[in-house]
Amino acid sequence: MNRLQKIIIKKMAHGYTQPEVAQYLKKREITPNSLSIIEKELQKLKKAYGAQTMVHLFVLLIRQGHLKP
């Protein structure tokens, strides 16, 4: 998982929506920061972890220790 993916996952785990994550990245001048990039990174993560849905992805990340429950 790369730095951008970690930020996206962490913020979404704290309740941010995808557009709110994009705004967070833009405010901190972290690039890339578009909504489409966030969507693409989430799709990459779903594929990498074999997740069918976003909920499934988060469950897998918790089980594997990438997120604290």
C-alpha cells in the first residue's frame, strides 16, 4: 500500500467521504488529489486484496492489521 492509499484509507476509516478526502489532500497540497484518483486508488486496493465491496475491503484491511478496529 502506497502513501496516498494509506491516507485515503485512514481518512475514510474516520468517516470522510471520497470528495472530502479529495478536499483534504488539496488543502495539504498532496498530489494527486482528484476524486477520480481516489476512486482509482480504491479500485486498485479492492483488486489487490480481493475485496468485492468497500466494506469488504475495510474488513480485510482490519484483519491484516492495516487498520485498527
